[in-house]
Amino acid sequence: MIMIGHSRRLQQPLRWGRRERLAVAIVLAATIAALVGLGVYALTSGSPARRDCIGVTFASSVGGAELHGCGERARRICASGDFPGIAAELRAACGRAGFAFRVPKRRPPS
């Protein structure tokens, strides 16, 4: 037998219990923590302020130039050290980026 309109439970307004409020609070806190974490990551690891980047602006008799590199390219530049006239500036930039600056040994011409 089906009775229509006699269910008291369906006619009462929806009420949230302790479990539902706790679940919503946990999801909200996790969302806020994730957004804050992403914001901190974005501020500390942006490409202009990367720790593994070097940038040297120099002038020579031929003209001015800018030398810039990040990651593996910066590591290769610091390892080659084959830039006469800007060795001091390049050494300082490589040191700030945490790379070792090496000047290659020159072989005498034979």
C-alpha cells in the first residue's frame, strides 16, 4: 500500500549534522591550504628569480652584450668560462647561482 503525502521526514527542512559541517570545513581548509601553497611556490620559484640563472651585461670595444642562461645552459656557460674580458663579472654571477666557474686550460699553439 502506498501512502502519498504522509512522510514527515520529506516535509521537514534539510538540516546539516555535525558530520556534514565537519566535512565541509575539512574541504574548505584543504582548498585554502592548497591555494596558499601554490601562491608561495609561485612567489619563490618564478623564472626571473630562479637560483640557477645567470645574467651578465658587459660592454666591450666591439659593443655591449648581455649573457643570460638558466639551468643546463647556465651550467655550460660557467663551465666553459671562455669569455675574455668579463671573467670577473661572470665568476660573480656563476657564484650567486651556485655554479663553479672554470676557465679552460689553453694549449699552446703548435
